[in-house]
Amino acid sequence: MKKYKLLSIIIPVFNEESFIQTVIEKVIKADSLGLQKELIITNDGSTDETLSKLKSKILDIKSKHKVVIIDHKRNEGKGISLKEGFLKSTGDIVLIQDADLEYDPENYVQLLKPFIKYHVDAVYGSRFVSQHPHRVLYFWHFLGNFFLTTLSNLCTNLNLTDMETGYKVFKGDLIRKIAPKLQSKRFGFEPEITARISKIRDLKLYEVGISYFGRTYNEGKKIGWKDGIKAIWEIIRYNFLDLG
């Protein structure tokens, strides 16, 4: 079985001055089952003090960890930030980490175990099959997520419980092969990547339960109902219309 050595952690950031330093601290401290860490952070056109706080924090860790910072002068979207991060990654395993503390790096052990034990291709961290703590928030978000996941499953023939999860982890070679084809600029990344990996023959995709600490809109949550409407189109587009 392949020996995994390096974990690339892709962190897209937009206006997260209140959280970015804490997120970096948690990522560095998180148990990665012995894998070294490579951090690839995209400041996606932040208009607050995110970049300066990020650079200040990186000074403390760059002697022990490989860190790459990508700086966009204007906001280009989560999808673009992730695509660039994938292409710059060198890890055997590549993990997406949101910068808003809704997803806790303490989940890394659960997310990485299937790679070590079962040599899988990808792992999704589900907020809905877990006994870990969950903050109780918006019913309509839950219902919307259930609808989008069900629609995606109907199109992909997968049986996911949480297609929209922020915790998605991939074998490095796999995601770097897919990355040049990615087209979604913003939150459409979730249905697009799910559609694309579902077409891979003999794909080993696992789901694991994770904890989740969702934010309110007053606390900085960015995704809204318009993104949900767009996701319906993107599920149809990437499963049936855009097969490139």
C-alpha cells in the first residue's frame, strides 16, 4: 500500500480578518496522522485586514512548514481559488479547509483515516451522519442542502448525504488531473467536482461524520439562497451538458 507523506491543505480566504490567524493555528496543531503539511492559502481580494494578519501569522510557521500564499487583487470566487490551490499543491493527499471556523481541523483524523486504511480516492465529510457536535441553525438551509444533495445523487448515482460539505479530500494525483477542467468560479465548485469525480470508473469515495459549527449571517456567513438556485443549474450542467 502506498505510503502517504505530505498533506496539502488548500485554504481560500475572503474577508476573514477575525478568524484567519486562529484557523492557521488550528491547522498547524491538527493531528494529520503523521503526514507533513503544506499550506496553500488564497487571499481572494479581501478588503479588510485579512492579508496583513495572514502574512504576520505565516512568519511564525514558515520555518517548519511549506506555505504558499496566492494574492488576488480582486475577488474571483471560491472555485477559482480552489483550482489554483490544487494546481500548486504537491501533496499525496489534498484537503480543502474553509477559513471561517465552521469546519474544525480536529476533524482531520476522521477525514484521513480512509486514505491510510482503505487507500481511497476521495473522502467527503458529512454534517448529517455524525454524532459530533453541531450548531443548530437554519431549517431552510438544511432543507436546501437535502434537496441539492438528493438532486445531485439522482444525476450522479452516488448516495451522498452531504454533497455541499466544505470538507472534501482527494488523492493529490487525482485532483491535480481534474483541476484544469474545473470551470465554476464560485460556490458551484461543490456540484461540479461531485459530478466530475462520479464519472471516474471504479472510484473509491467515502463519507465520514464531522462536527460542524455553522455561522449566522451576522457572523459572516456568505452563501445564500441565490447560490442554491445557481447550484440547481450547475448540477444539471456538469452532469449532462458539460462533459469535457
